[in-house]
Amino acid sequence: MDGFAEKLASKLHHYSVLPFSDVNGTVDAVDPFVLTNYTFFLIIAFVITLAFFLVAARRVSIVPQGIGQVAEAGYEFIRNLCVDNMGKDGAKYAPFIGTLFFFILFNNVIGLVPGALPGTGSIGVTATWALMVFIVYNAIGFKKNGVIGYLKSFVPSGVREMGPGGRFTLGPFIFVLELVGHFLRPLTLAVRLYANMFAGGIILGIFGIFMILGAQQLGALGITMTGFGFMMLVIMYGFKVFVAFIQAYVFAILTSVYIGGALHASEH
Amino acid sequence: MFVGVAYAAEEGGSSISVVPVLADIWPSILAFLLLFFLLRKFAFGPISSTLDKRAATIKESLEKAEQTKVEAERMLEEYKQQMAEARGEAGKVIEQGRKVAESMKAEIVAQANKDAEAIVAKAHEAMEAEKKAAIGELQASVADLSVAVAGKLIGEKLSTADHASLIEKYVAEVGSLNDN
């Protein structure tokens, strides 16, 4: 298995955040205003998402037709998701959730193209969006319930209605627990998406390396390695396609659940 | 991943950082916000309103269809009733026509019978009259013949009065014979 470590290192290097103009270089600190390899594909995803919806929106009419139907079905899916998780007012937040979902989805799908990277494979991208979601849903929570009302909702009504003994001992404890939970939300959002997209590429890379190394071997071992590598590559690619959709969906649905929780915080 | 980091570090390549890079942060938030505002204005807004419009249109169409159906059913019922009425009316008219025709037929037949009877009676009368005339003629010629024969036999001529009485007597005899 000579060269496995080097090839893996080079693969990992390929998936590192690097300046787009110098993806083979050994840059440890990326300049803040340089175009990175991930940002490059993020911009491509941006253009494709925008173009798709601008073209599709022109085809949208009372009688469903062509590409318009796809955009409509997608948007309706998101709108229903919002209404399901946020109640009747949910449709208002559909453009936000829709932008998140489709932008993430297009980024993930671009990552399926060999040689390309998913914009969502960079923690910088996913963490930014996760933090944005955190700010948005908390802002909605404060606006809807008032500062005190929203903070009070961190402690369940069951605890608030306890006697002073329970309220003042259990209350602060649960409040802190909830607060930590809230701060963990953007972290999990960011890492879940990033890790899934990043790992997808690495796994494909590993089986790709396996195949190449197998081809370099002679005899039954080489054939077995190459065959196994190819088989796993196909399976993992299928899995990656699935993950591309699932992760976009998970990010969108969790965001809508968080916003829904913030909207109805005073009811709990 | 940590293995990867270790490897990369050992190999002297760039390390995979799990720390966000600023160069990825600002483009992602900028791209997202720009995309959000553009899509909301030019795509999601129109799509959303079209979906609502479509829902409204479908609802309206369904309601209209329901109305039309109810109307159609009502009209059908009405037509059925009218048809039944018309059928009844037609039956009555036919029945009446038949009655009129039958009465006319009876009348015509009766008239024909009467006419036939009249014709037969007239024929009878004519025949009777002719018979009578023939008989009268016969009687006259018999009388004349008888007178002539008698004259020849007697060889003398009777007076006109004698003749007449004699003939009447004779004719009466002949008439009584004829009546039998």
C-alpha cells in the first residue's frame, strides 16, 4: 500500500480551504479577501440557483408548465414545510427557508460533480449560515414574545408553576440548560452540514485512491482491490447524492422548527 | 479527519482547519442575503402568488362546476317534467282524435247505410212504378185486345158506355187475378 498516505494527504489537501488561484500551494493562512476554492463554487452555486429560479419564475403560470412546475413544486414543498412547523404564519418565512434550502441544495449538488467542491463543504460557509439562522430565530423570538417573555419560555411552564422551592432551584438550572441548548443549535447546524459534505468528498477520494492503488497491483489482489474500490465508489456516490438532498432538507427543516419554536415560545 | 490532519501535518502539507476562514465567511453571508432578496422579489414572490391564484382559480372553478351541475340537474328535472306533461298532453290529443275519428266513422257508416237504404228504396219505388205502368199498359192492351176480340166474336159494335162498363168489369176480374 505504498503511496496511500501521500495520496490521502493530497486528497485532503484538495479539500482544504485554499486560494482558488493556487489550489496546489501550501498556504496555511488564507488571506481574508482572497477567492477560495470553496467560495468559487459557492458563487457558481449562487449563479445557478438564481438563474434557475429567474428562468423558472417566468414559466410559472396558472396552468402548470415546464420548468416552472419544478420550481413551483419545490417552493410549495418548502412553504408546506414552513406551515407545518410554524403554523399559519409560516408561509411568511418560506422565502428565507426556501433560499436556505435551495442554495444549500445547489451547493451540495455541485459538489457531486467530479473535481468540483460543494460550497457547503467549508465550515466557514456553514457556520456563517448557522449563525445567521441563530440570530434570525432568536430575533423573531424576542420580537414576538418580548425579551422577558422569550427568556421566560426557556423554563417550561410546568417548572414556572411549581412552588418557590422548585421554581428557584430547578428553574435556573433548566434555564441554563436551555440556554446552552440554544447555543449548541448553530454549532450542530454548521458542523452537521459541513461534516457531511466534507466527508462525502473524502470518502469518495479514499475509494478512488483504493481503486488506483489496486490498478497498480498485479494479480488477484489488484483486481479485487480495484473491483471493491469501484463498487464502493458507485455505492458511496449514490449515497452522496442522497446526502446532498437530505442535508439541505435537514438544515431547512431544523431552521423552520427553530423559528416555529420562537414564534410560539410563549405557548410552552 | 483528525487522522487526516495528523497525516497532513506529518507530510508537511497544509492542515485541514476546522476553524472558519474569513475568506469564506463574508462571501457566504453576502451571497445568501443577495440571493434571498433577489429570489424573494423575482422568484418566490411571483411563484407564491401564482400558487395562491391557482388555488383560488381551482376553488372557483369547482364551485362554478358545482353550481352548473346543480343548475343542469334542476333543468333536467324540469325538462323531464315538461316531457311527461307533453307526453300526457299528446296522449290526450291522440285519444281525442281517436274518439272524433270513431264518431265520424260511425256517422259516415250510418249515413252510408241510410243512403244505401234510400237508393234501394228508390230503386224499389221505381221498379214498383214501372211494374204498375207495365201492368196498366198491359191492362189497356188486354182491354183493347179483348174489345177487338169480343167485337170480332160478337160481330157488332157495342156503344161506348157499354164498352166501358164491360171493360171495367173485365179488368176488375183480371186485377183480382193479378193480386193473387
